[in-house]
Amino acid sequence: MDEDQVQPRIDGGYPVPLPVEPLFDMPVAALLVPMNYNAFKAFVSRHKHLFPARYRLVGRGHRRVRQISASEIRLAREMVIRPGR
């Protein structure tokens, strides 16, 4: 089981496996990388082969909201943040 898909229990017991990897929308993912939204959007667009498009439909008009997985956020952080900082 992947370490990223385990949620620790509050009472200190055995961890509970998560059924799916957590997804974050673009503004939240940009904060976690850390980058501003426009820079992160350009970064993801430039590296399309590493960040496949996943969308969630929101509202009555079904506006698409891009979703980024936790492992992709980790990958983006590794690419952006220099070691030793």
C-alpha cells in the first residue's frame, strides 16, 4: 500500500487506508506548491505530459474545475523548489 494513501487515526490506532488519492483544485494546489495561480497554471500547461487533465463539474452550468492529485503536487514541488531551501 502506498504511504500517501493512508490516513492516520486520531486515537493513535492503526492507519486507515484511503480508497482514492486526494484531489485539490488549482488555486489550492498552487498554494501548496508554492506558486501564484497564473505561474502554476502555466507550469502545469508547459508540463502536460506529467500532469494529466482531470476535471470536476461545478454548478448548474457544469463549469469544469481542474483537479490536481497529491502525488502531482509533490512532483511539482520537487521540480520547483531547489534543494537546501
